[in-house]
Amino acid sequence: MANTAEQAGREAKAATRRAAGSRPMEVLTRVGLACRGVLYALIGIVAVQIAFGDTSQEADKSGAISTLAGLPFGAVLLWVMAAGFAALALWQASEAVFGGGKALDRVESVARTGVYVLVFFTLLSVLTAHGAPSDDQKSQDLTAKLLALPAGAVIVGVIGLALVVLGVYWVRQGVTKGFREELDRGRMSPRARTVMDRLGLGGYVARGVIAALAGIFVVQAAITHDPEEAGGIDATLREFANTPAGPWLLVAVALGVLLFAGYCFGESRWRRT
């Protein structure tokens, strides 16, 4: 009986791996990577608008999805994106379970799976007319629930520190061009390699800075026991405009986000899957 259960488990894993590596799933995964680029492009554009005084929109994934929903054929586009992000989640889940390499790579795959699942459900919420709360509100709600737990402040503090570490890791990935390992550079022309190097450098550094600052806010929420201190991408980006450098620092970070959007579009073509 035990052997039968083990065999069934192995067959299920093999079937999952075949599904994740099939040609249709590869196409959907690449569509999902391009869709991720669309979201980051919209976030970057809104962040630039915020820097110049237009604070009417949210510079986060939920805001970007709401913007797309208001376009002609927006629902069709969102359904395509939902399929793409579902494929991304399955791909990263299979990487976490079956992929080799370092333990850190598996942890990153687990984190990416969680992010893609959240985006997928946000898309479904908008498509089913339920709407979706902003990333800031979701971050604050989750922080409040965690702070209410025994040792909640410690848990929130650890999460904040993890975000800071992730931010530093992304900055390092950009500066050292570690992202090259994820690209099939053999299929790329010399010009494409140069362009992707520049997009990856600027994009990963910008993502890292945003993640690190968001982590600092979460740590502050743990210290003060105030969930309002925590925030998502939108709140973090707006803080850059409150520094002595003023809105120009936000513009610089927003341009970095746009560079990462460009990297995502290139990644949809040349990423190893």
C-alpha cells in the first residue's frame, strides 16, 4: 500500500513537471513575463506622474491592474494576464520543488510563486467586479494581523529584515549582473546582450532600493507596533519624494522601474524556462 502511494506521488510529480515544461506552458510563461513588464511599466509611469504632482493614482500592481481594466478590451487583456501569471506561478513552484541549484534559488522561487499567486487573484478580483485593495492597504492589513499574534512584533520584524536582505540581494544582482545566469545569452546578439545588461543593472538596483526601503518601514511597524507604518510599493515610492533630494529622487527610481519593465520584456524572449 505504501509503495503504491509512493508510486502515485512520483507519477503526480512527474506529471506536474511535464506540464510545467510543456510547450504551451512555456508560451504562457513568456506571456506572463511580458505581462509583468506591462505592470512595472505602468507603475513607473504613475511614479513619474506622482513626482510631478499628480497623486490621483496608485503606483502599485493593484493600481496598474485597475488602469488596464479601464482600457478598451481591458477585460480581455486582464484574462490574458491572469493566464500568464498562473503559468508563472506554476513555473516557479516547479522550480522550487524540482529545480536544482542553491537553497537561496529555491527560496526565491517560493517567494516569486507567492507574488504571482497574489497578482493572479488580484486580476480575478478585478475581473469579477469585486475590485482589489491597494498594495498599501493589503500590506497594512497583513501587518496588523501578524502584530496581533503572540510574538507578532518579532515575526513582522523578521519579515522586514528579510525584505531589506532581498533588496540588498537585488542590488547586488544588478551591480554584478548576476541576472545573466537566467538568460539564454547564446541566442542573443551582442547588441541584445548589451541592452539587457543595461536594463538589468538599472532595473535590479531600483527594485532593490525599493524593497530595502519597504523592509525598513516594516521594521518600523514592528518596533512601534503600528501597522500604518508598513506600506506597499506606492507608499515606498512616495517616500522618495520626501527626501532632501525631493521629487527628482523619485523620478530616478521611477526610471529604474521603467528599465526593469524593459528588462521583463527582453526576459520574456530570452529567459531560460
